[in-house]
Amino acid sequence: MLMVRHYGGNQYFNHIVLFCCKQALATFDLDVVCWDMNIQPYSCTSTNFAIYTRPLYLKDVIIEFN
């Protein structure tokens, strides 16, 4: 399993990914030799969008300053 992270702080995802993979394989009683998991946590644009829009209400406006 490739454990390469490109952003600071993402090294903690490795522990979560490994846990999720082990749980999924155990839950469905799958052989680790035959099966592998691909866990995709939120990252980049989708994370930023979720963080920025979560506290908003309908018809709220986001103003961007450059």
C-alpha cells in the first residue's frame, strides 16, 4: 500500500487508512492476499469547499479578496 502524502499533517491519514482497510477486510471476511482497499479521504478542493460552506445558510454569500 502506497503511503505518500503531499500535504503537511496528512501523515495521520496513514493510521486511519490502515485501520479502515483492516476493518473492511475483516467485516466482509476477505483474504488480504486476494483483496485490497482504496480509501480516499477528503483532500484539496473538496475539503476546502466543505469547510467554507458548512457554516453557511441558504443564500449566504462568500466574498473573496485577492
